[in-house]
Amino acid sequence: MNTSIAWPGQRAHRQCQRLAALGTLSAGIAHDFNNILAMLRGYLAMARTTLDPQHPVQVELSEVENAAARAISLANRILNFGRPHEQVLGPISIEAAVREGVSLLRATLPGRIEIVSEFATDLPAVCGDCEQIQQVLVNLGINSAQAMADGANANRRPRVDLNSEIAGAELSKKDPLYPEYVLGKFGWLKSASMNFSWDLDLWGGKRQAWEAALGRSRAAQIDAYGTRIQLSVNVARAYVRLGYAFSQQDVAAAELERAGKTLAVVHRMFAGGLGTRQQESLADSQVASAEQQKSQADRAIDAARSSLSVLVGQGPDRGLAITRPHLLDPVGIALPDKLSVDLIGRRADLVAARWQVEAASRDIKATKTEFLPNVSLAAMAGFVAVGSENLFQLPARTYSAGPALTLPIFDGGRLRAKLASSDAAYDQMVARYNGLLIAALNDVSDTLSALTSVRKQITLEKRAQEDALKSWEDAMSEYKGGVSGPLTPLISRQQLLIADQRTALLESEEADISVRLIEALGGGFGAAGNPASNPNPG
């Protein structure tokens, strides 16, 4: 039993944390996606430049370039929406800002919630910040969706109202209730009453509606858990890329040192008449290539640090303070021989989808109860006085109480249409859950296969690395013994560095796939220990 109490301020604080995590996650994904799109546009520009302007493929390439431009624009909007930024005020179209915010909101809210937007014609431009307007709109929409569960639960409870009224009226002269000498021609009617009403909910329809709303609220809560898991996965994978970038930098620095020594040896040989101009040019090109690899490795480190800065919601200065990571050994990740489906069922997206299915099922049950008769209780107690008499006196008291029976007989097919809509929504949620389950099983299977393959490649590459190391050590021994020249160990050193680079790449892939496997198996989301993970809200 969960006995913790969440005060309104705590709930609001947690909601702010969820929104912050969601914004940071979307900014990180948009940042990486934008980098990929920028590279794609670069290759497209090269392809269009290489081909003849009248080539028929130019039309298709132009369409691809336009699609990439639209994708970059969308990624930039998500990036600007999700990351912290300084307030920039300027003339904006309020209609365009709201439409874009509504499109983001539709992707966030459940599919059963319909958003209808209406705009006045000829809206003038306003001075404001487009991103802040969209953030306010998304926050209002999410808060309204979560308030629906509280509203559904309130419908199950008794209701008490306090009413008071005073009204004046010209009294009728035909068959008056009171003679004219009692009230005169004009009278005042005063009343004060307390009303009580309670729908008994004999068939549990309102409870089912409340549990459906509660289920969707819990699904949103679990989606927030999934967002934090996804954010953690992106941070871990960014650290893996940063670690590999540092390994690239080490190999590039060693290769630059080796190429420099080789060039110095070739210079001495050429000066002594033992080398050729071709050997000297080849050695110089190796130095230039090593410098390019070193520059590329430095850029990879800066890019990985920048990605981490975006993921943690900080500026680029934060990335400069990130030191070289010490990655954990991915070999420690082990799975049982027989992988239980329950392990995959811990995934946050599957748990949230089960809640959505359960909520749709509750909607059907709630709709079916509307076809049945229902009983409600009503009571009233208060005071009524006419004329100038004192309202609050014992003779002016009045009260009433009694049950009421309602039974739908003809409604033009409204209830049947509502039931059909609930059935369709349930089928949609079941199909979505089945699709997520199949995708999760395939994801785990593909990730396990990739992990097995990369570990086998690492074993083979380490053997090649050991052979290259032994070859370099033998070459050094021969050089020190005067058996071979100074170029032999430098050439063997190059093969060893190539093997080191391939090993570092495979080990980074192993770490990255291991993180993806953890994510595919739930990412640490405790479905059993989380009170919002059991889709049976009894």
C-alpha cells in the first residue's frame, strides 16, 4: 500500500520536472537529428553540383533537398522549444505561434482528447516571444488533461450547494394568492436554501469513468518516467561517443607522432642519397593525413561535449568542463539463457500502453451503464418568506427530500454512437499495444544479435591487435639489433595503431549497444515497485 501524500505544490514541482525533462530530451534528439540533416543536405549539394544541370535526376534531388529543408525547420522549432534560451521579443503572428503550439500539444495529449482551434480573421502581429507562447499553451493543455481525472472522480461524490435569492414581482389581481391588504400590489420573495444531490451510481458507470480518466493520467505519468529513461539513455550514449572520441584522439596523436618520425627518417635517407622523392612525398602526405585525423578527433570531442551540454540543459561552457569519461565494462551486462516476456513487459511504453487499454475498457463499461435506469437522491432545506417578513425565522422554514429515477428511452442513437466510438477506441488501443509489444520483442532480438556480433568481432580484432603488437615488438628488436632499418618498426607501428583504432570503435559500439539493450529491456523502470504501473486501479 502506498501511504505517501503528494501535496499540490509537490505535484506541481514534479510536473515542472517532467516538462523540463521532456523539453531537454526533445532538444537533444532535435540537435542530433539536425546534425544528420545538415550532413544530408551537404551531400545533396555535392551531388547536384557534380551532375549536369539538365540531368533528369536533378528534379528528384531538388524534391529531396526541399524535404530536408522542411525537416531541418521542424527540428529547429523543437530545439528552440525544448532548450533554455534568452527571451527575444519581436513582431510575431499569434495565429502561427498558436497553431504550432497546438501541433506540439496534439502529439503530447492522448488521442481521445480533441483540440479545436478557432481564429479570428485579420489578426494583427504582436510583440512577444513565440517559444514562450507555445510553452504556455502546452503547459495549459497538459494541466487541463490531468485535471480531467479529478473532474471524473468529483462526479461520483455527493454535491452540496448553498443558494439564496430575492426577487420582486407585481402581484396578479386575478385570483391572487394573498389579498391586496396583506402584501399590497408589489411583493418580495426571499429564499435561502442548502441543496443536496447524490447520484447513487447503481451500476458503477461513474466509477468506471473515473478509473478510465485515472488510467490515462497514470499512463501520462509513466510516459514521464519513460521520458526520463530516454534522457538517461541519450546521456549515456553521448558519454560513450565522448569516450570513443578521446580514444580516436589518442590514436590520432600517436599516428601523428609516428608519421612525423617517419618523415624525419625519410628526409635523412633522401639527404644521404638512400631515399627517393616519391618516398618523401608519401611520408609528407601521411603527416597531413594524421593531422587531419587529429583535427577530426578534436572536433568529435567538441561535438560530443556540445551534445551533453544540450542534454543536461546547459550552455556550451558546461561542455568544456566535462572531462574524459571512464566507461564501465559492458561485458558485465549478462542476460539469462531464457529471456522472460515479463522482463520486456517492464518497459515504460508497454506499461503506459496497458494503462491506455485498461482505460479504454473502462470507457466501454461506463458507456454501457448509461443504457440502464439510474437512481439519484435529492434534498433541500432552507427558508422562504414573502413580503417584508424576516426570512430567518422558524415559521419560514421549508424542506424536501426524495429519490429520482431516470431511464433513457429515445435519444436519437446518441448512446449507441457513443458506445461504438468507445469500442473503436478500445480496438485502437489494443492494436497499438500489440504493435508496441511486437516492436519491443524485435528491438530486444535485434539488439541482442548486434551485441553478440560485435563481441565476436572484438574477440577477433583483439587477436589481430595482439599479432600487430607482436609484429611491432619484433620489428623494434630487429631494429635495435641492426638487422633492419628505422622504417620497419614505424611501418609495423602503423598497423598496430590501425588495430587499436578498430578495437576502440568496436568497444564503443559494444558499450552503445549495451546501453540500447538496457533501454530495450525497460531501462531500469521498476514496473512492480511503481504504484502507477499496475493497470488495475481497484
